[in-house]
Amino acid sequence: MHHLYKLLFLSILLNWCFSTNAEVYKWVDKTGRTHFSDQPPLNVESENIELGELVTYTSAKVVDNNSDVTELIKEEKSKPRNYRRKKVIMYSAAWCGVCTKAKNYFKKNKIPFTEYDIDKSKKGKKDFKKLKARGIPVILVGKKRLNGFSAEKFESIYRS
């Protein structure tokens, strides 16, 4: 019986831990740089950002094509193309470490890409809703979609 109480207590504790919302604080330092943290800064006014259900994808998953991706690709094709490679579009946010990892990979490997910040860009916000995305980064390569980022998964859809 004693073990049952321990198990019940542990279950309640775990449920409580995973049901709390993370908080993100945003502030601008004296040099004008914007910072984001899970802890409020000391002696600096900060803004508590409501993230809702949005997450950073911690693993990468290729998602089958859907009509939302096709519609966005058509919009992008109307823009001039200065290169022969597949068009890469990334929906990201400044506070997303995985997004930064993806951007660094693209730059290092000279992969041209268009980035839309879902917090700052009207188009980014609109497209993100059209994609029914729940996290970032969302990377579109041609008609394929990658939620999250890993070099291996990106290369599998970029080179195919």
C-alpha cells in the first residue's frame, strides 16, 4: 500500500511539472542588442513573452507535402530566382537556438535560403498559420517540409 501512495505522489508531481508553461523574458541592453532568457534580468526592465503552445522542435521530421506547402511554394516561385538550386524557406524566431543552428549550417554550406521570422514578419506569421505549424523551425525545400533541423534530414530532402 505504501508503494501505491509513492507511485500516486510521483504521478501527480510529474504531471504538475510537465503542465507548467515556460516563461521567456525579452529585454534590450545598453548597446541596443535584444536578449531572450528563461529568467528575468536583474536591474533591467524586461517583457514577459507569451509563447502559448509554440515550441522549438528538438528533433527533425520530414512531413509529407500538403496543400498549404504547395500554396506557399507557388507564392515564392513568383519571385525572381538567382540560382539553380532548390528554394529553401525557413520560418524561425530570434530566440530559437535550433533556428540559429540551421542558419549557420546554410551559411557554412553556401545554401541560399529565405527566412521569415514568425514574431517580426507579417508574412512569417501568416504563412506559419497556413502551415498549421506547432513549432519552429519549419523548413520548406521545394515541395517538402522539415519540422526542426538536422543536417542529415535536411540533406536528404535538399539533395533528392
